[in-house]
Amino acid sequence: NNEQERSSTTTINSFPVSELIHGKTVLEGGVPAVAGHQVPLASLRASTSSGALSNETEHELRPLAWLLLSECLSNKRDEWRAECKVIDDEYWSFVSELLDAEPWWNEQEWVEAGCFDGCRFASTRSESPGPDPETSSDKSSDPTKMTPYQVIRAPPTPEAFLLCEIIKDVLRTHPDLSFYISPPHSPYRLLTLTRVLYVWSRLNGGVKYVQGMNEVIGVVFFVMGHGNQWFKDLGGIDTDADDARTAKLVESLTYKVTTWLLNSMVDIFTPSLDDDSTGVSGRISTITDKVLMHDPILATHLNDLGCEGTFYLMRWITTLLSREFTMPDTVRIWDGMFGSNQRDNYVTYVCVTMILMVREQLLVGDFTKCIEILQNYPPDIDVDEVVRRARALFRFEVMVREVCGGMRCNIREGMQHVGPIDGVIMAFGWSEVRQ
């Protein structure tokens, strides 16, 4: 609504995240204030969105910042330890109820059998997930390799099928990232992804597990997995040697943040809601309509070539852009998402800006070239610029519409009244708004 849009354009001072987290004196609206027992979330959002967590001295605070901004933890420092205990107890009770109770669930045996090594399975992206308990022959096309189903040795139930489907996707999660492929930790980290996805899927039976969810949790766990020292303190874990307890808390906090994220994306994964504004097709239409509104020449060019948004935006949306960038760049983009009070709008304008930032290459490309650019986004694009320009475009659009509504003038007159805003590439079909 307009009130939310207006609040999103308000400038709030950005401070070092460490000062906000530790409770040092900060300024709120220009007035000195001691944060005391509470973290000032408005300032934390502003600092996180501006990229403060990318600073070498601040990045270790990212796990805690994400927990606070997702409201998985309250902003009251003296309650964090108790809240972590509740989160931890709840998650592991789910594990006990849904996993440990299954007589065929033997994760240590699966790890030892190489179930999470990947090398024993012929699991390409084109391979259909299996086994389907009604149709699977339980055989691998490569006799030297085993299917997850053969290793797990579970009865042909929907639960076992779900587990195998998840394992196959987990094995493909960020395969070039040492965090997930370096022994001896990688099998147990992939097991963590499997447990979290399985528990969430079982507790959200109305939403079918789909590929892409593994990419989302892959980013969350990567970030949470780098907060061990913080989580030792939050969990009351006093010894450096107690890594097992720390790992369990990291997993439960990963589940909590993943639940918050996936629950906000449920409509994207629900086929019956595809054409709603919150469904995947509806969101694709919103993005392509924004491109048409702000850069009709580029939009017409892509449309004439037959470059439909579904060819590339489907993946952008369902994975929250985690497949388009390196992990550090993905995390930077997600900082802006966690720091935004309008996550859907943020992702929309980032996607629009990504398209506008490669407009010159797209305008001279044919169908093949344009699809190649959009499905394999150029790695030399500065993500800080993507975030900055996306926020500038959103801010400019809101300001122009407010002026047009108040002055009863046309878009062109509204743009002239607002004046140029640094970072805007194209707006309403005009490039003169750039500085």
C-alpha cells in the first residue's frame, strides 16, 4: 500500500552492525539513543540493506542479523538464549517424531554407505526423481552405481519417495562450493539439508516439495554455518570441543529461517495459484510488465524475439536468484531482501534491474544470445550496483506516482518535478532520469 511504499523511501541512518548488535550508542532519526537491551531493527534493516554485512569486520554477524530481521529471534538481547532453546527443542522434537520413529531411518548407515557422497549415484538434472513407489523398478541405469532408494532400503511409501527426491536434489546443491563438497564435513552437511527439507515438507503437506527449495536452504545453511561462535554463546555451549551441540543448534536455526522463507514463498510452489499475483506466473507477469513500463523498447525487442519470461524468470523467482550468482554475491542480494520491509517488491525490482543492466547486450542480440545472457547472467555485473539501482528505481517510481496523484499531472511532468535520482537506468521509457 502507499503507506508501506512511502516508508520504504524514507532514509534511515546506516550504522555498523556490530554497534547495533552489541548495544552501543546509535542515532535514531538524528537523536542519540542507547540501544540497551533491544536491537533497533529499523537501523539494522538500513545497515543490512546498504551492504554493511559485507564489511570484513561485520560479516560474522550476518547469521544473527538474519535471525533478527526474519523475527526468528526477538530484538531483546536478554531473551535470545531462551528463544534459541525453544527453537532447538521444537525442531529436534519434529525430527524425533517424523524421522527417528521411522524404522528404516538410519542416517549414519547411509553416510557410511556413501549416500551423501554423490559419486555413487547417476543423479543428473535430467534424471527424474525417484523412486515412485507405484512405478519405480528400483534400478539404476548404471549398474556400477546405486540409487538413493537402494542405499536407504526403505519400503515403497510416499515418505520414502519424498526422502529420495530430496536427497537427489540435495546432492546437486551448490556442487562447486567447498562448504558442501569438502570432506569430512560435506556428507553431514548434506544430511542436514536433507533433514531440514524433509521435516519442513512433512509438516507442510499441502505444498508439494519441488526442486528449488534445496537451493534456498543451501544459502540459509551456508550463512548459519558460519555463525558457530555466536551460536555457542546463544546455546549456552561453553566449550570449544562441543561441536556436536553447536551443529545441532545451527541446524535448528537453519530450519527456523528456512521455514520463514519457504512459508513466504508457498504461493510460488502451489500450482493452483500460478496465475494469482503471488503465484509464480503472476510474479513473472509483474516483472515483465515492469520492464515494459520502464523500458518499452527493450521489452518489445525481447517479445519480438520470443524471449518469454518463463524461460529465465521461473528459476530466478523459485530460487531467489541463488543460481544466478556466486554464493558471496547471492548472500549480498539476500542481505537486501532480509533488510527490506517489502520482500516481494525487493525481489521484483532486483529482477527488473538485472534485465535493465544488460539492456545494451540484449538489444543487439538474437533469441539465442538473449536467452544465453538471461539464463547465464554475466558474472562481471556488480551486485552492489544491482541492489543500489533496484532500490533507486523503486524509490523513483513511488515518488513519481505520488506527485502525479497529488498534482494530477502526467508521468512526464511528474518525472520532471521529482528530478533525477542517482542509479536509475530507465524509468517510464525515459533515460534522462539518470545522473
